[in-house]
Amino acid sequence: MDINEPDVKPEEILVLEDENYNANNVCIVTGAGTGIGRATVIAAAANNLMVVGLDINEGEGKKTQKMAREMGVR
């Protein structure tokens, strides 16, 4: 069985209109290198939150960071 991670597209991310979603609020995500953790990092960043992503796999963590930046989030 071949299971692959789905591609995340900017238009598929739910962006919420909430005044509390801003860079002054921090979202801390453990397990940010893959799967649900990666998706959470990207979604939180797309919603203007400051995100701190942590993972024991440095390479996958950097991949998550790159993916978020390529989608235009900080």
C-alpha cells in the first residue's frame, strides 16, 4: 500500500475572520514536521498567527517551514 501526504493548496486552507488571529498571538505546534502537525502549522500561519513549529526531525521541520513560506505566509 502506497500512502502519500496530500498536497496542500492555498485555496484549500480555511481562513477565519477573527481579530485575535494576528502576529501578536502565538500558536505552538509539536510534531510540525509531518501530517496533522504540518497542516496545523500551515493553517495557523495562513491565519496570521505567529507559529512556533517543533519536531525531532529537523529536515521535515524545515520542509514544513519552506512549504508555508512558498504559500506566502510568514
